[in-house]
Amino acid sequence: MNSPTEDRRKHPRVEIDEPAYISMGGFSMRCRLLNVSPEGAALEVPNPASVPLSFQLMTEKDRVIRGCRVIWTKQNRIGVAFDQPTAEAGFDAPSRNS
């Protein structure tokens, strides 16, 4: 049985803390990518209420783009699930701007 504080994720998160952008249509918002796993990530955003439920997330450093959907919100943080999970934690696939 899981305790209330036990992490129930299938994959561990890797702490990365780097700048990123949320975009949907003509909307764009800077955020911080706090951690990532093959199936999702945690983001720090200025105003969670203004984040669309589905959006594209792009890392500033590598310009890698991932489709995301919001799973949870807590204060100025949101948890997202990737539309297409990767084989390992990170932003190495599946789509990269070239």
C-alpha cells in the first residue's frame, strides 16, 4: 500500500531547472522547466490560470518542442504529461526544430 507521501510515478524525474516557453497559437509565455521524465515534466509559471490545457513546450537551450497537457496545478507550478512519451528522461525526442 502506498503512503500519502510516497511518489507513485512510473518514472523518476530528473532535475534540470532551465528556461523554456509555453506556446499555443499566437500565445507565448516564458517558464522554467524544473524537472522531466519520459512521460512528463514540472514547470514553474508566472500565472497558471493563463496556461492553456494543451500546448507546445520548447526548451530555450536546445529548441526542442514537445506537445503537453496540464495534469495538475499547485501555486505557481504545473505538472504536464507529454503527448508522446520518450524512452528516457529528457527532451531529446520526438520533435526537434532544425
